[in-house]
Amino acid sequence: MKKINILPMAEKEIDFSKLMAQVRKESGIAVPMLVYFILFAVIFVIGLIKPLLSLPLIGILFILPGIDSSGTIYQNGREVKNNARNRLPLLLLGIFVTLFGICGSISMYDKSIAGFAAKIVLALMIVTIASIIIVRLINLIVLSAAAANRKNSCTCPVPYEHDDYAPDGTNIYKYYYEGECYHFMDHDGSVFAESTGLDNTIMIDPDSPERYYLKSKFGHYGKSLRKLIKKLIIFIVLITSPLWIFMILKYILDLDAHLEYILDLFS
């Protein structure tokens, strides 16, 4: 039975031309720090005069890092690739803040139109956030399952060592199995952080030596899934708190009423 490989695989030879084409494709806009300072100063001045008019500019302040391909992004304490997918939350936040700011600015002249527009923006924001959370949850479930499957099938320990650097500075590692050399890449620095020398051990699948498992590289998916589920539970509890608090109070009040009735019978 052919195994489905969702997680990265090792390669006997890495095609640097494809790698560089991918790097060029993912390259985006680098926003100079001076732009942030100027925008912040403008927001401060306008905020003192007309606070509502500064809200769209605050949204733009969030949009800029959402399109800025320079700098470093951290998620769950890990450095991640600064690509469009990882910048998406900031970009969406900036767009919605900008739209709400525009609605607020319109409200100074026509409150009815502004109110209607704000409801549409709020509905779109809720749908978008819910969609992102659902997609993220499904993605983590799939990756966690793939990592667990990879861990179970990779039962053969072999040493690995640092081999080279890719043209974009990514670390390349190698290991040998039955006389064949296999290479894998460390895009986020997780392998480098775990490495302590040339005697590091990697687990591989003896039936498919290009399938490998490292806890530092694949073990965080399950941890991220658990964190997301915990956050969702806390969020749902907080959102529904008025409902269940009301039900608890109603139960307590009804119970008190029954006790009062029983005491009246015996008095």
C-alpha cells in the first residue's frame, strides 16, 4: 500500500533551481521602517484633532506588516516563514479596522448609512475569522495525524549531520542509509536549534528511507492543535457565559423558591 506523504521528505539531490524559483515567487514588498514612523506620527496628530478619522489610518498601520515580506514572524514561540499565509491575520485585521474606521468617519455625516455598512463589515469579519479558525483547525488535525503516522513508521535511528546551505541561507542536513545519501532542509531553524554536534540521531522509515521524523521538526503540530482547541474552548465558554450564567442563576433561584415552599409547609 502506497503511503501518503503530507510532511516534507528527504531527497537524494536537492534541485536548487526549483528552490530559488520558489524564493523569487514568494518575495514580496519590503516596507521601510521610515514609513511606519511617518504613519504613526500622522495618526497621532489626526487622533488629537479627530479621533474617528485616525481609525482608518490605524487599519493601514496593520495592513503594512501584512504585506511586508521583510523581518521575522513568530508563531507559538517559533520562528516561521515570512510568507503571505503567515501574514494573513495582520492583513485581515488591518482591512477590517480600516473599514470600521471608514464607517466611523461616515457616521459623522450620515449615521444610518454608517450603521448599515458597519453591520455588513461585522458580518464579513465574523465569517472570515470563523473560516480561518476552521481551516486552521482542519490543517492542524491533518498535520498532527500525519506526524503521528510518520513517527510510528520511522523506527530506524541513523545519525545526521549538517551538509550545506541553500542559496536562501536555509540549512541542509544529510543522513546515510544502506549506502545512499539523503538530504533534508531546515526552513524554520528547528533542527539547528536541536543539533549539538555530528552525532545527532534521526528516525527514518526502513521501507522508505526518504521518510524521516524529528520531534523538533514535526512534533509541534500536536502541541499547536492542543493549544488551539484550548483557546477555542475558552472562547466558546466566554462567548456563551451570559447564557449559562443565566441558567445557573435561574436554577439557584428556582431551588430557593422550592425550599421556601417546603419550609412554609412545615411552619
